[in-house]
Amino acid sequence: TGAVKGNVACDRTDDMITVVRQEFAKQLAGPKMVTGDLNGDPEDFESLVAMVESEGWTDLGAKADLWGGVAMQPTCRTNAGAKETRRDYIIVNEYLFPAVDGFRVQVSDDLPTHKPVQVRIATEKLAII
């Protein structure tokens, strides 16, 4: 928790993202997705920034307005007095993005801390590679 650029939590999360990137690099080209509660802002994770800026990945929450949602909508509030933040993410690569048919942050009283993020995939839009 509390991943801020340069602290231990941020470095550990960035290391995990790096491992995912390395694993994906060894796989065949095709649709891929990374999801999770990163406990930080995307720009705090160098690996995530590289994925989005240089490797064709898209942060769906940042583009939620494409599907009628609210871009950058907060997903987390740790307590009643805390400021809401965006900590829960779905990131897709360029092979999966064309099949994304919806994204939303589900607002519910059932989960007081985190709001689930949801993606709808139109599998018929996936390209055959």
C-alpha cells in the first residue's frame, strides 16, 4: 500500500509489472491484459509508463469516456475522511484493445474501500493472429 515513486512499495509493484512484461515478451503475440490494485498512480511505475507510452498498451480507466464512462474515475477510498484515489486498473495491449466493448467503475456500497473495475470484451472482434 502507499506506493509513491521511489518508495519500497512502489519499487516492489514496479518489479512485478516488469516480470509480467518479461513473461509476455516470451509469449506469442496476441491479446493480453493486466489487472490489479496497484496502490499508486500509473506514472509512479516506470514499467507501466513504458508499456503505455512505448509498447501499445492502454489504461482503460484513463480512456473510460470512449465507452460512456468517466475517465480517471476514482476506485478507492480507504476511509470516510480520505480523498478518493484511482488504484485499481485494467491495462490491455494493442491486440485486445479493439475488442474492448465497455469499461466501468462499479459504484456499490457492498465494498466500502474499493470500487470494482469491469471490462466487457466482444470476442468476435478479436483478430486471428
